[in-house]
Amino acid sequence: MTGAGGVFGQVLEDSGVGDALEDTLGQLRTPVILLAFVAAALLRVALGSGTVATVTAAAIIAPLVEGSDYSPAMIGAVVVAIGAGATVLSHVNDSGFWLVNRYLGSR
């Protein structure tokens, strides 16, 4: 799954979609932390996989972060925003649901 997300992110970059997204997102003047959350959440809903959403959102947001002078704390907050966005709308066919279910002893 992680490899698929990385490949999808690379396809976005190689096809020029990544550059177009970077330009569009950069012009919105929206805080990068909000863009990170929204990108991951939209990918999660569209793709159904939190892992792929995380890796792909990171590939999309990385150029925005690399081109700026953010502190390590801000970069950490962007990472948390991507992780939070990638867990949006989790449901019963998600492995995370079953992990928590079994950990808590539910049947």
C-alpha cells in the first residue's frame, strides 16, 4: 500500500499534475497546514486508503513546504495535519477500525 501511494504521488509529479496542484494551492493563500489536512482528507475519501492518502498528500504538499522557511515545529504540525486528514471518514472496512476493535476485545 505504501508503495502504491508513493507511485501515485510520483505519477502526479511526472505527469505535471503535481506542478499544477502546487501552483494552484500556492495561489490560494491558504495556510499550508489547512491545505495538508484537506488534501489528505480528500484523498482518503476518494481512494479509501489512509496509507495511500498519507503518502500521496505528502507528495503533493512537500514542494510547498520545501519552498518555504518553516520551523521544525511547523513541519511537524503539517505532518500531523496530513495524518489527521488521512483518517477522516474511517469505517468498518478500514484496517484501523478492526485493529482498535480487536485491541479493545470487541467481537
